[in-house]
Amino acid sequence: MSAVFQVENLNKAFGGLAVTQNISITMNPGDRVALIGPNGAGKTTFVNLVTGHLEPDSGKVVLAGNDVTALGPVPRVRQGLVRSFQVTRLFPDMTPEEHLALAVMQRTGRTGAIFGHYQAKADVMAEVAELLRTLGLDHIATRKVAEIAYGQQRLLEIALALALKPKVLLLDEPAAGVPQSDTPRIEVALAGLPADLAVLMIEHDMDLVFRFAKRVIVLAAGAVIFDGSPGDVTRDARVREAYLGSYANDRSAA
Amino acid sequence: MASIENISASTPARSTRPNWLVRDLVGLAVILVVAAIGYFLFPNNLALLTRILGVALLVLSIDLVTGFCGIATLGHAALFGAGAYASGIAAVHFGITDPLLMVVVGAVGGAVAGVVSGAVILRGHGLAQLVLSIAVVHLFHEAANKASAYTGGSDGLSGITPDPVFGIFAFDLWGRTAYGFAVALVVITFIVLRLITRSPFGMLCRGIKEDPIRIRAMGASVQGTLLKMYVISGAVAGTGGALNAISTQVVGLDSLSFTLSAEALVMLVLGGTGSLYGALIGTVSFMWFEDFVSAANPFHWLTIVGALLIAVVLFAPRGLYGTGLSFVERFRGNAK
């Protein structure tokens, strides 16, 4: 299987402080990877470098065989590298239906049209209905986002990313801020992500990481210190030292 | 009411669409009725009513960029004046005196000015954007002043004599034709703008206003979209300028002034942003009130206008239309 996403020897320093050191990651379609690391490990910088919000000092980002290192954030999205946000970024005055319709029309190059209404476009409405159904949001499709629960907003954030039909999806703490009672719904949504989609999830919640990921990458001080199966991560001495601490000991004891 | 809600929840596509269509048709009917009332109630004041409609187009154009896209501008009269001068110069220097052609020239002039000023203003954000917009209107004003061979400079551009509309309706001394022409332009523009603001492009603009970072994360260009809206806005403002040139048959430097820009923004805030209706209500209320108060009390009228604005901003921050709408919604909520 050919890689859909490759990061090669990525480096970034702010002044004298190296925040990203020689990071190399390869992902194939269908991969479920979790990126973890203690605060200050360089996760956010890594996401910004990959999405094009920051320029690396050296190294390459390759998406579906194309070198996108020199491209800005918008063309990278158009080529299939889509992210969700740690704190929801939605339009409070719009409905979930409008959010998804806008995303579908954007993907299909129709947001430049100054006439016409999205509800008159049968293919858009069909796709929106499908997404709303998949994420269990159909009952609140026409409510303003400002009026829906935070857990539902998180689900809409995932639906919005899926509406762009990404090849690679970066999920930035998809369950952050969601009440405990709603977390299972997020997990169901994550389990239902398209099978051929490569997903890189940045997450603090270790239970979620172990349930979701088939592979875990650990960042510490800007460098990859572990890249392997979730089963091995807790046994890795460097990871225990750098990050997991008591959690690893608890898990291995159990 | 409950049954209607159930329907809208289960089949949103079918129920919401006629909803806005009905609302817009009602709005259009109200505009036409108010225009007719104005015609019959103030037959000797049609020049003021026509002027109000010209400025209403300017205020609508500001609503497009401020209300729908979140761009701060205090220099939008640059686009209005560009349209006025474009159609005036076309009439005086190039013999284009057909009023419809003059409107087209004005709209194109406004759109070109929209490209130029948009390219400058959109480079800044917040306060910087506001300052850039003020700089732009001053530069336009100064350019018009210096190019007196074409614009008449501070004396104004006179000698604009538009042909009869469709070769039939001559512009009369009482301003009846001009008023009818103005109402037609405002109504057509309003319908087109309602369609644009509901279009996929209009949705994208609303999205940019609410969260440009999310829009970029959806793969859309923020700057390109805003510039496009600025050009559309320029065409609308230019249409207003052309209407002003046609109805008054003179174009002065005041049509390119900071004062007009600021007053038009005040009218928008007074009426309420982001609905188009608020722009119309704000313009009519402000200009009518200004005319009424200045006639009633020529010494203290500005004080009264200032007091009114403070009252509206403090007690009805969503503007007259927004506040009226929330009253209606609350009433409906209580009625359920």
C-alpha cells in the first residue's frame, strides 16, 4: 500500500529553541494513529507545520505523492489534508445543515456562485443528510449552532471535516471539553470514520487513545521517542520516563 | 405552531425555503407600499425622497461588506462618488446620456473603485482597516479635486442632462420620473442582493465574518472572497452614485467625502447590520429625521440627531430592525 502522508526529517526552531527535531512519520490509507506527548512536547507546532500555518526550517511534507511543503494551508486542504480544532470553530449563527452544505459546496467548487440556494441542490442536500445521519445530528439540522450542546458541536466539527472528503484527517483532541456522558458518542463517531481515511489524532485522554489507535507516536522535546503499537507504548522505558509516568505503571500493574 | 415545527424538523428542505421566500415577498411589498405612500404624502418633496434612495443604495453596499463580511469601513463613499463621477463624466464628456447606460457606467465605476480600495483596505484588520478606508476616501476625494478638467473640481460637475427613461419618461421639474426611477433601481438592487446574500457565495461571506480561520480550514480563500464582495458592493454603491448624478444633474466633491461615509455607516448601525432591511430602515429613518428636525429646529437639530443616535446605540444595539425583529420573536414566543 502506498503512503498517503509522509513527513520527512521535519525541523523547526524558534530562535535557539528546537521545537521540532527530525520528525519523520509515514501514514497509509486507513491508518489510525495517535500522537501523544506531554505539554510542550511540540504537538501544536507539529500540527502547524503539517497544515502549512508554519514554515519548517528543513524537511518535507508529502501528501498523496505530492510535495506540499511550499504550499499554504488552503491549498493543502484542497489536496485532502483536513484538520479539526481542539476548541470548536463553528459559525454560531448558522445551522449544522448550513455548515455541512457550505463544506460540500466548497469541496465541489461551488461557493463562488452568487445565485442559487443550497437547498435547491439535490446532490448537496443528499450528502448533507447522509453526514447528519452518520453523526446522529439529523434532529438538530436546522437549529442554530449557538443553541446546540457542546458535544453535538464536537460531532459537527467531525462531520465538517468529513464533508471535505479528506485523504488525511488531523483530529486535535476531538473529545476535549465534552462532558463524560457524551464521550461515547464521540467514540462511536470516531469508530465510524471511513475505512480508507488516514487519521492522526492528537489526544490527551489515554483511554480514548488506547481504544482508537492502532499505532501510537510519542513526542517529547520536539522529537519522536516512540512509534509503535499501543501495547508496546506503556512498556517503553523512555516513554514511561518522559510522559506516562504513573499511568504506565498503573496499566502494567493491572 | 407545534405542527409547523414538527414539519420543519423532519423535512427542513421543503419547509424553510418557502419561509424565506414569503418573508422576502412581504418585505418587497412593504418597500413598494412605503414608496407609494412617500409619493402621495410628500409630492413636493420627491427630490429628498430620491436622495434618500440614492444614499440607501450606499448604505446597502456598506451592509454587504460590514454586515455580511465584517469589514470595518469609514470610506465607502469613495465607491459611491466613483459611480457618481463615472456616470456624470460619461454624460458630460462622452455624450452617454441614456439613464440606464449611465447607471451601468456608474456601477462599473463603483466596481472598479471597489477593486482598488478593496485591494488596499483588505490588507488590514480592525483599526488598521478603518484607517486605511479613511485614507482611501481622502485620496479619492483629492484625486477628484485635482482632476478638475473632468470633474469640475470644487465647483462640481454640472451639465448632466439625462435622456428620458426608455425614451418616454423625461426627467421633470417635480422629480416624479427621478423618484420612480430611483424606486425601481432600489427594488431591483434589493432583490438581487437578497439572492446574493442567500447564495453559496453569500454563505461563505457570512462564514468569514463569523470565523475566517474555519473558512480557511475548509479550503476557501478568505481574501479572494472578500475582494469579490467588495466589487459587488462597489457596483451597488456606484449605482447609488449614478442615481444621485442623474436625479440632481450635478456631482460634487461631497459625494466622495469622509462625512458621507461616516453618516452612511451611522445609518446602517441605526437600522441594523446584516439584514439589508436594516440598511433601508436606517437610511429612511436617519435622513427623514434629519430633515424633519433641521426644519423644526434649525439651531439645535444636530444635538437632537446626536441624542437619538446615543439612545439607539445604548437601548437598541441591534439597530431598529434587529430590535423590532427580536420584539416580534419574543411576542411569538409568548403566544405559543
